Amino acid sequence: MGRRKSKRRIRVRPRRTLPKVFQCPRCGAVSVSVTVDKGEGLVHVVCASCGLAEDFEYREYLHPVDYYAKFLDAYEAQAAAGA
């Protein structure tokens, strides 16, 4: 005697998305946001906890995570120059 064939369940995996809020290199809080102003052609990266901020020129092909990486590089360069 045979068993009934069970239905095959298909798992739907959620799509991975890029983060919207990042960790601050100075204070360590997860409170760095990236604001894009296409009208002025500026991108403003700011930490809500300690106030660390940097402005960058807007590029159409870059994502907010890319501007966060530039923000980290600028902070590291400033920290290395100050030490």
C-alpha cells in the first residue's frame, strides 16, 4: 500500500536590503543617517547622538551605504592626521 503524496512547500526567503541607519565611528551608537538632497546636489551624513557630520557631493550612481563608507574614510583620515 502506498502513502499519499505530500504537497511540497516552497519557502519564500525575504529579500536582503541595504541598511538605512549606520553605526557611528566616534561614539559607537547606531544613529548615523544619510540624507540625500538632489536639488542642491548634496548628501548630508550626520550622527544623531554625538553630532558628527560630513557633507558630500551627490552622485547619481552611489547609494547611501557608499556615502557612509566615504564618511568612515574621512573620519579615519582625520583621526590619523590628528594623532
